[in-house]
Amino acid sequence: MSKFFLDHQDNYQNNYQSCHNSQSWQKLEQLASQPWSLSQLFLQDVNENQPNTQSFRQARQQNFVINELGVYFDYSKQLVNNQVVDSLLALADDQHLKKQIDALLQGKKVNNSENREALHTALRLPKQSVLMVDGNDVVADVHQSLEQTKKIVNRIRGGIWRGYSGKAITDVINLGVGGSDLGPLMITSALDEWADTDICVHFVSNMDGSQLEGLLKKLNPESSLFIIASKSFGTLDTLSNAKTALAWLCQFAPKTTVLHRHFISVSANVQKATKWGIYPENQLKIWDWVGGRFSLWSAIGLAVAIRIGMDSFYQLLAGAHAMDEHFANTDFRQNMPVMMGLIGVWNSTFLKINAHTVLPYDGRLKFLPSYLTQLEMESNGKSVTKKGEVVNYDTCPILWGEVGSNAQHAFYQLLHQGTQKVSCDFIACVERYKNSNGRHASVDVKQTNKANHSQTLQQQHWLSLANCLAQSRVLAFGNQASDEAKNNSSQNQLSQNKPSIDDRFKNYHGNQPSTTILLDALTPYSLGSLIALYEHKVFVMASIWGINPFDQWGVEMGKKVAGEVYDCFDANINNDDLNFSFDASTNQLMKHIMQNQYASEQNNK
């Protein structure tokens, strides 16, 4: 084991043993080797003596549901029974999960490879709280930053912040990538109904310039404000977009004026932001103990606060904090993040289900799957433990997703009739269209027309909910999910006919496990709780596997090699004799690009 890992071990990190050697792990392996059928699980042993009673039929659903904080968490369609859950809870005890949770929330250096805390939960602690880390009250720092953010937000929303010509800001453009983009983008989209300003917020992340170019054509430079959101202030994707935005604005006004009136930075690297040209009063600070994919609660959420206002932003934080409290203080069997994480481990590691999809049946959550893809795969896509040992078990599954109604016409075919096992999260909101006229509610329209409009929207909502519940049912029970299919199956058995070829094409396997998450309504508070639920799920899974979810060394080498390739492009830009020193494939690709680029330039002369 390297000295690096030994030097950065906190005592709590020695609390877990090599997980696959524990009795609970071996018990779970034994259980996983048995055949598992959701149809059978809904017909068996909660009450062995009365398997057909109504109380029995409800028992599974009651045992495997948690209803807290306006979140209804139903994992009864997972491939688990009480024995599996008990064994998973025993595994959590063997891995000292409670101590690991406490270490996270108390500000211990849980990110051992970078010798840092992971204090995203501190970003949503109430103002009266105290959390001392290395002799410093982190909560005081957080709320000081929130006050600075609030002042900037109020200046922009109140029309006080003016562009170079004296016009108020009409468009805010967030330049960021990864955690500086996906989280704020997802929240701004999800909570657009909560927006109480005409200021438009845009997000640009793509380094090739196409996204930014298309947006700049639509913007007024006099009233556009750019946020450079980069923890390190060294992310080339973001800085290349910032450089282009600066060049665009400098066509219309002096550089010093542009930098003062049209740029804000959110970064942990004040020196680099200042050197780039950001004025000190336009800088918002974050800390190195905030991981990028966990940073939306900080000033990285500036674009969110501009769009929905600080009051709603505070509600987002409050919802997340409520989930933090639930995570910290609730018995594991009734603890949503703990059970969600343990089931994830059961599916990935023991049942060998190596794919997971997130299916929100609400168009407002269209960016949630992309956000969770980064949150889970960048956090837990690891093959080395905190102790530096190579794992010999499966960790993070491949995760993707889409709005459920769109996914039904895209990849549900694979879920229902393909050869891959996939676990699913279905997400929906119970209440919708309470104020169906939105911002136009005060417009004088006929009451009948208003009622008809509301009624048709409600019908669409019920249709979406029906599809959500139906799809989870068909994935679980296959052919048996439909009464018509059951009748056809019974008739085939009575006539002792073998299934026809046509029947085989229409066969639904079922037995795809899923969890259904119902929010009472989509609000800043409930969205905060939902995001924190997934954050803590990721931590639980990492704690069981013994890996570090707070680093991402796997993204570094690609950046380094990209720099080397870029330098080679630059060095050979005017060379007829192209000479590269990479592998044969890369060399040939580079030659093809440069030769065709040169030919194109010659033709355009």
C-alpha cells in the first residue's frame, strides 16, 4: 500500500473491514444465488399461514415503503424480502455505516485521496448552527457567502446592475461544465414555474463554441451578464467560452467596462479570477471542501437564485437540510437514503444488475437524469478502495435516463424485451397544475374557458401518472400485469397449447426491479429533499464498497493528453510535413484533420 494512502487515513476510515470477507456479505451472496421472482415475492412469506388474505397482500407494500418529508419512497418492486433487507442492514453495521455518516456530517476528512472534507451538507445548515472545522466556524462562512450572493441577486433582479450602456440586465449566461452546469441547469428548469422575474437564464457548457455562438446571436450585449462558474478557475471548457464571450462584448465597449459590468465569477481560486480580470466586488467564493457535483447549494447556484429569487433558494436549502436530518437521525430500516443505497448495492454487486435508469414522469425534471448520471458515475465509478486496494466486486452501474413518456418511445423496448437486467427509478409528482394559468392567472377570461383549460391539463397529468404506474407494473410482472394477458395465459394452459411464434414476439419477461418515488408536489423544498436523497444514496453505496465518492482522478489524464494533442495541432499548423508522436491511430486521425482543414482553407481563398 502506498505511503500516500497511509498518510491520509483518518481513524474513521479504518472502521470498515474488507467488506467481501464479512458474514453478511457471504450471506447476501448466498441469497443472490437463489432465483428471484417479483411475482412470487408478492405472493409469499409475510404471513405464511394466510397467503391469500387482504392483510397479506398489503403487507409487502407496507413493509417496503417509507413516507417522510413529502416523499413517498416505495421499493416493494425491488427483488428483496425481509431476509435480504436484514442482511443488507447487517452489512451496513459491519461496514460501520453510522460512523461513516457521522464523519461526513461532522466535517471529517472523508475525501482521503485529496485530504479534504466533503461539507456540502454544511451549505444548507441553518444560520444558528455551528460546525467547527480546524478551528473555523464553517456555517458562519457559508452564511456570509449567502449574504453576498443575496446582494448581487437583488441588484440584478431589481434592475440596479446595469450594462455598459446603462441598460438593466435581461439575460444571465452561466458558463460552467459538470457540477457548475448540470445542477443549476436542472434546478432552473425544474422550478421555472417559481420564477418571478423576466430575466432569462441560459447555460453554456460545450467547449466547441457552437452552443455559445448560437446563443450570442440572440442576445443583446448591452444587457447580458456572464457568470464564470469554475471551482478551480482553470477549467478549459469554461474559460474558452468566457474568452469568446469577452471578445464578443469587447466589440461594443472597452474591455475594462465590459469586465466590470458584464462578468461575475464563482470560484475557490480568487487569485486566478482576479488575474483573468474579474473585479473583486464581482467575485463570489466557494471552498475547496465543496465537490463540484455537490456544489449547487453554494454560490454555484447563483443563476438559480437570480431566476427563482433568494426566498425560493432558501427553501431549496431547507428541503435538503431536512433530508440531511432524516439521514442522520432515522433508524436505518426507515431511512430513505440508507435503504436506497443498500438496494443499489444489492442490485449492482450481488444481483449483477449493471445498468440503472432514472425515469421522471414530469417534464420539469427533464435534466434530472443527466445530473444524476454525473452524481453517481463520477462519484462511485471507482475500482480502488480508500486503502488503495483493487476491488474484486462490481461497484457503480451505468446510469442514464429520460423523461418517462419520451423514454417509452425510445428505450423501453430494451427494458421490456431485451436481454439486459436494468433497475429503474420512477419519479412523479402527486399534485400538479394547482394554478393552471401560471403567470396569466390574473387575466380576465371566461370562467368556463379557465375550467376547461384546467381540466384538460389535469387529464394530461393523470395520463402521465397512469403511464408511470403501469410501466413499473409491467416491468415487474410482465405478461401477468394485464388482465387480458392473464386470461390468454389461462386459456393457453387449459387448451395445453404451446405459445405461437406471434405470442413469443409479444412476450413480456417482467422481473425488472424498480423503485417509485412520489413527491407530494414539485416545490423548491421537495426538490431540495429529492436531490439530497440521491446525494446520500451515493455516499451510502460508497461507504459499503469502501471507495471514495468525493474525488474524480479518472477525468484528469484525458485533460492532460488533450493539452498535448492541442499543442501538436498548434505546432504543426503551418507545417507541410506533419509529424506526430502518438499511437498510429491518433497520428492518422490528426493528419486527416489537418490535411482536410488545410485543403478547405485553400479552397476558400
